Amino acid sequence: MRLIFIGPPGAGKGTQSKRLIDYLQVPHVSTGDMLRQEIKDRTEYGLRSQEYMAIGKLVPDPIILEIMGHRLDQRDCANGCLFDGFPRTLVQAEALDDFLSRRGTPLDGVLELVVDKEELIRRTLARGREDDRPDIVRNRLDLFYKQTALLSDYYRKRGLLHAIPGTGSPDEVFDRIKQVLKKIAS
Ligand code: AMP
């Protein structure tokens, strides 16, 4: 199954995506993780990305699309994958459609975790990651609502979007996700 997992920072995507990849037995394709690895490895992509990441801005589309193009060519993606943190812009969404249709492997669905904004700020600050300073958190959230929220419309119009309330325990949220997967598969 090929799925996109979208949701604002702090919505619990990390926890749920771990469960999802175990459940579906597909690789977790997270651009955030991939970029952090590029930075660790001091690659050119890493060097070009870190200044954006440090201030909570989106890394430019061409860099993301280069990295993603390479990733999709790896064998483990042949039978499906879970996209996490990607696409973040319409340009990326259109490029992904293009990547996938050229490979004859269309998307099965888009899962969107929905959590109230105040709850998101509270959860994210409690997480304590280095790029979780209050100003940066707000920057990331503003960016999400301004730019990335357009993606919901894009996928809703294509009948692929499934909104999942992100409130309640991780088990409750995952049960909702499994219900949606059943719907997609049927
Ligand atoms: P994440 O781990 O998904 O929250 O991503 C951390 C940071 O990596 C983001 O704040 C962006 O700076 C960058 N990033 C991750 N994925 C993307 C993407 N698809 N497009 C642009 N920037 C990204």
C-alpha cells in the first residue's frame, strides 16, 4: 500500500507512523529523517538543507525532490511505503503524482491526523527537541496552516483524503487508522 501521512507538527504522526509501518510492513519514507541523516553524513544536500531546518523553514522543493527521487528507486519501496512529512507543498504533491504514475504505482490514500492548534503547541513544546523552541514551533505551525494545509484540498478533490481525529490514546487513534485502511482496501 502507498500512503501519505499528513498532519501538523506535534499531531502524533511519529508514534502512529511507527505502528503503521509495522502493521503494513512497508518502509517509512520520512523526509525529515532523511534530511537529518544527510546533515549527519555532511552531504551536499545536508549542508544545503540545514540552514532552513534550523529556523523551521521548508527546505526548497528541488532538494526534496532530488532526495525523494533517489529514495523511490530503492527496492524496498517496490511494494509500497508510508510517506511522512512529504509532500509538504503542492509542487511536491504534483511531483509525487508524476513519480508514481511513471512507475505505475498510484497512491492508495492520504491519512490526515487532525488535532486542535492549542493542543499541538502544548504537545510539541513538551517533546523538547532541539528545533522545538517556542518561536520555531509557531513558525512551523504557521507554515503548516499557510502552505501545507492546501494539500488536504488537493487530495480531497481526488477522493483520496481520510481525516482521522488525533485525540485520545495512541491505541484509540491507531484503531481509527485501521478502520480507514479497511475502507481503503475494500
Ligand atoms: P519533520 O521531521 O518532518 O518535522 O521535518 C523537519 C524539518 O525538515 C522541517 O521543519 C523542514 O525544515 C524540513 N523538511 C522535512 N520534510 C520536508 C519537505 N517535504 N519539504 C521541505 N522541507 C522539509
